[in-house]
Amino acid sequence: MVQAQKVKSVPFSYLPEPTEDRYNQRVTRKTLSLENRGFVILAHKSATQYAVERYDADLRQLWTAAVPVMAGESIEAFNRSPEQVWVIIHHKDEASQNLSALAIDLRNGQKGAMKKLVEASARDRRPSVAISPDGTRLVAYRYLTREVQIKAISATVYDQKLSKIKDRTYDFHDLGDFFSPTVYVGNDGTQYVTLVSDQMKKLTVRRYRNDNPDIKVMSVAVGGTFGGKAVTVFDSRFTLQPDNMLYAAAICNERLSGLYHSLKVVKFDFTDQGDLKFAPEFRFTPEYLAEVNKAGQASSKRLEDVYIADLLLTSEKQLVVVAEKKYEEGGDESPAHARELHLFGYNEFLSPAWHSIIAKDQVAPAAESFTGIGYRAAVFGPDIQILTQEKLAGKSDLYLRRVNAQTGVVQPPKGLGLTVASDQNSAYVKDFTGWLDARTIIGVSRPSRKSAALMLNKIVVK
């Protein structure tokens, strides 16, 4: 049985943030753990200021660094390297837009000079930034378009001192139509550009090295015509690992009917002996829909509103793809819902090993949207920990489920004994959830209806 051995709490100041797109927040993880079991937090303090705060493992604040955010500015990214914290700020005015980086020394909170990374016209698409898994390489980039079609990406690669390593142009004039170009950067500075191409039927990755002009391309068809029906990519997600292995998952559906067809999983290996590994597809059959309905005690006629949320990899290279059902009822002021989790396990050879459905039914008012509902996950050894805020058996709490990535066995949800308010106001802010180790969880919550104040909690689990 999982029990909270100890909960320590300190007052915490945070103002909810306005967001342009409630489905796609730019910064979803605002707590970053450190090797010494402390952590740093990015908190919205006022209309014109954020703060980066460093805490030790006992919730003592070691330093705080103010991050001014003026009109026309927003936070684009929050990350860290072994030496510093990165805050990337997007600025837009009538003429132009840019991304700038603020580096904050992890030891003492000293702020470096703001460094402009990339600039674009105000009419252009929003520029973006990629940060390597260890935080030591950054790529800032802007899109070059003709009408609405992206024709190229102009990028600059930086080291952790924000010194320029290389300017690059990723040219797509030869591709015709494609969608969703995203840049990833490895710890060694190698860039990977991912695309959904060929009329939403192919997953493509292009590799660009800093020491070699050759471009290596890997592409795999995941859509096509099956049984006389056109099947295309509905949702996809890529993840780059510290060893430069790149994994992708795609949910494909029938183009005309919108019916979910299958889950496709691919591993792109760009090492000298490498190749791509294409897992056998997982079909969304009527039998699978029946499993989903049984787990959630529902009577849905079809799968809908299910999106890929995570690609989780264990140290033994087992992969777990997590998809979640999330939707709004319709209209700007309608409640947000986060329903069941769909888990698909693959062994180290990328063969499908198991699948599981975790039933949950979370609802939040429109103003809160998805900031508290949904889930957080972390991997420790062969176990995946999944944390949710739910009201189960009349008790509003944070609940922990453990999933064995090898077998797919899901332990029942266990309350952590953290009192969480169950009224209609913000009670739990998911963005601040993080793990210091397999038994120590950091989270921000409001303990009761009578309290308006949020608390920063350290939960030690037996």
C-alpha cells in the first residue's frame, strides 16, 4: 500500500497565467529537479513578473531571481543545464518578434545578460527554440514561408555559454506538402528535423551535423490505403533521447470517417550501423473499444479525442506510449475533461508487449482548463509512476499508480494523504509536479475550501 510517510508544506505564491491555446501550453513543466535533490521553479508572480526560485530538498528557498515580462512578452521555454537555468522569452511588437534567452546561475541565482537568439517579422510564424536533453545546446529557429507553406527553416545552434556554433538552413523546397516541422537538438549539437509528409502519410526525420554537410534522411510510411480506405496521420509525437535515439508514435485514422485505425511506433537510429525500426501496428478494433468502455464504464460508439501525451523509455529500453482522452464540451466557457489513459508497452526490440487502460474522469471549469486535470508521469527503473488529482470514493487527493513497464501490470490508485480542496477554485497546479527521486514528489496545491493560499508540498512516499 502506498502511503504518504511525510508531507512538508510551505506557502507558495503563484498567479494563474493567461494562455492562447489551452490544449498546447508552451511551458508545461515548471519544476525542474536537480542532481542534489533540490529543485528550481518558474512561478508567475504578477502581470509583469515571473520568478525563478531554487529550493533545497527540505523546501528551504536558497535564492530567487526576478524575470520581468512586459506587454507583448511571454515565456517560450524553461529548462536547465548542469550550470544554469534557461528562461526563453518571446517578444512581439507591431514590426517584429524575437526570442531571447536569460541564463541564471544555478549556484547563486545571478542573471546573465539577455541574449537575442532569433528575430522574425511580426507577420511571420512564431519562431521557436529547441534545447538538448542535458540543456547544453540550444537551437533557435524561424520559418521561411511562401503563402502558407513552409519552404525552409533558418536556424542558429548555440552552446551553453550562448556562443554561436553554427548557422543552418533546413531546406524543404523538394518536399511538396508537409506538416508539423519540429527541430530537436542532441547533447552533441546534432539537429534532427521531424516532419509529417506525403499528404499526412509519412513520418520523416532529417539529421544535420555540425561537422559534416551531408544530410541523412529516414522516412517511413505509416498511412496509406487499407481495405480501400485512405488512412492518414491524425496525431503524432517524437522524443529525442540523450543517446540520440529518436522515437515516434502516430495515431492514424480513416480520412473520410475519422474512425481511429491504428497506433504506429518507430525508432529512428542514426548511428553508423543504425536504421529505422518499425513496430507492428496496434489496431483500434471494436474489441479494443469494448475494453475501453468496460474500463471506464462507458458506452462510447467510437474512439474520439484521444491524443498521444507521452513516450516514456526505461533504462532497459522498454517503451510505453501514453495517450489520453481530453476535450472541451464546446464554447469558450465550457468545462474541460480529461478521461482515460491508454497505455501501450513495447519491449526493447520494439515488439508490442501489452496494453492497458487506466480509467479516470476529471472535470475542470473553463478558467482552469487543463492546468490541474490530466496526469504527470515519471520513470524509475522498470516502474512508471502516474500521478493524478482525483476525487475517488468521496476523497479529493493526489493519487499514485505504479505501472510495470515490462508486464503492464497497473497497481490500484493509492491516495498520498495530501488534502486537496474539492471546490470549483484552483486546487492543484499540475505544472509544478516533479520527482526528486522515486519516493519524493514535489507538488503545489490548495489544502481546503477555507484556504485561498497555495502550498508547495514535499511528499515522501513509503
